[in-house]
Amino acid sequence: MLPLRYVRHWQVASVALLLLVFAATLLPVVWFLVDPDLFAAWFIEADKWLHAATFVFLAIWFAGQYHPRSYWRIGLGLLLFGLLIEGCQRLIIYRSAEWFDIGADAAGIIVGLVIANAGLGGWCVRFENWFSRRKAGSSID
């Protein structure tokens, strides 16, 4: 892990994020719909893009907290997380598991780690530095 000041906060936020993604992938899709008929056609087309975008975000999120030499672990962990999601969806009658979802997850992970490697990795350290400068500038001595 990178030398972060608020390690525990980042870890709690990471667990909460993974639980949120996990819950969202297991809830019935109709819970998110205002007009199920209109959304159904869109969702079928966008499903793989949603998988990829979610895993791009997750890869960048975790790459912000870890050294680039750990990116392979992030990739492997997120791929296993995607497999866990699909395995659980297979057990639920109102969701379906698809191998193409794993492919979309893997593509998202790769894109996210490439983006992180191109300069966005370690963003948590930069955020903490910005936050502490801002916090120091607002204190009255």
C-alpha cells in the first residue's frame, strides 16, 4: 500500500464500495427502473458497457492506493470479484450469469490499470496532499 495518512478510511471506503457493487449486481434490475419497458431494451444493450465501466472505476480506485508493482494483484483480485458476482448471480433466479460479463469485467480491469499506469495511479496520495494543504490553509492561528 502507498504511504497514506488515512489508510483506515481508504480501506473502509473500499470495502463499502465493493459491497455496494456486489449488492447492486444481485438486486433485481426492476428496483432501479422508473419505466421497466423503456429501460429493458437499453439495459440489454448497455449491460456489458456497465460491467466494463464499473471495473474501470474499481481498478482506478484500487490503483490509487497501491504501488504499480501491485497492479497485477489488483487485476487478479478484481477478476476473482467478477467471478464471485457471476457465481452468485447464477444462484439467483431473477439474474443471469454470462461469460461475456467476465470478459467485460476483464476488459474494464485492463483499461483501468492502463489508465492508472499512464498517470492516474497513486491518486489517493495526491488527494490527501491536496486535502491537507487545504485543511492547513483554512486553520486560524
